[in-house]
Amino acid sequence: MKQEDIIKRLSAVPIFKELTAFELAPFVEIAQTRFYKHKMYVFMQDDSMDRVFFIHSGKVKIYKSDFSGKEQIVSVLEPGEMFPHAGFFRKGTFPAHAEVMEDANLIVIPIDKFEEILISYPELCIKLFKVLGEKIVDLQNRLEEQILHNTYEQIVLLLIRLCKSNGEKIDNQFKLTTQFTNRELANMIGTSRETVSRTINQLKKKEFIFLDDDGYYFIDRESLKQELFY
């Protein structure tokens, strides 16, 4: 990966936006690039956390697993996103697995060097804490969804959330840019594949969602929102 590609990608990351080329230079200097093939692990849950990653191309699935091996998908990250978000200014381990869903080029920065530069730029710390705050609010919303909504509503809320995190707007609908299986959707909210399948079929009959010939979901987000009030 060329240095100009690294500069272009990092300058688009939320915490680096609005930095001048001079301010961004220290991060570019310590950045490394790595290529990961489909199904490779970037890191494993409980590995020592010593690096932060930025996705230049490809997609990465973040998930946790319990003692029985059951998978709970936290998120599917796309180009421009940073991970992990936790672990700065303290020693620790990676809180989840990171598995490559599509061949990926990642920009890698050692956390200790990253922290040294952050200390020199207090405004970057503020931006980082803002991003962390948004992640905390998202997790709180997910917990609330599990407590206050039945499974059908949780699946509807998940699809609405994916429109924002993994979707692009096309006319009046959203196309999910990642191909999700019913098993993966189920693993995001802790339900069964069969339950997701039934719900998806119901939503298809109502013409709120449909699959194109390539296996990508198109979602009528506004209709799904209205569905929650009936």
C-alpha cells in the first residue's frame, strides 16, 4: 500500500478528520500495512492487546464466543472503520475475535506509540472519547432492545440498525453492503436461525425487504420503523 493511500484512509477516519497533513504525519510514520485473506483472524479474544487497526479495504467481523463456542456477533466493520475502540491507556486483552469476512488490507498502529502521540494532541483524545461514547450508547440501545422488545421487534430493530452501519441508500431504500446469513443475523441478537428465517419471510410478504439476485438485502427502513408501532 502506498503512503498516499495510508494518508487518504487515515484522514477519513472520524478521530483524524480535520487534521492537517502536518498533524497527521506522526501517525502515518508509525503505521504499517498488512494483508489478510478471507477467514483469517486479525486477533483472537483474550490475546494481548497491543495494536489498533484501520480498515483500508475488505470487511472484518467482530464477535465474542462463550465457553461452549456459541458466537455473538458484535459488528461487521467496513472500510474506514477503526478497531478495537477499547483498551487505550491501560494494559489489557482484545475483548473479542476479529475475523476477516472479505480479503482485507489493514493499517496497523502499535497502541503504545499511538498513545504517545494522542497525549501530544488533546483534541484527538476528545474525538476518541466521543467515538467511544457513541459505541457505549449503541451498546446501551442494544441492551434496551433485548429487555423491552420481543424477538420479532428485535429483528426489525436489527435490520434498521444495519441500514445505518452496513447499508447504502438507493432511492427510498437501503441496500445492505454485506451479505448476512440468517445464522449471522441470529447471532447478533442471541436468537435462533429458524426464528430469523420466519421473521424475514413475514417481512418479505409485507414487501418491507427483499433479496436481489446477488443475495443482498434491500430494506424499506421507514416501513420497518412504522412496523414497530403496530
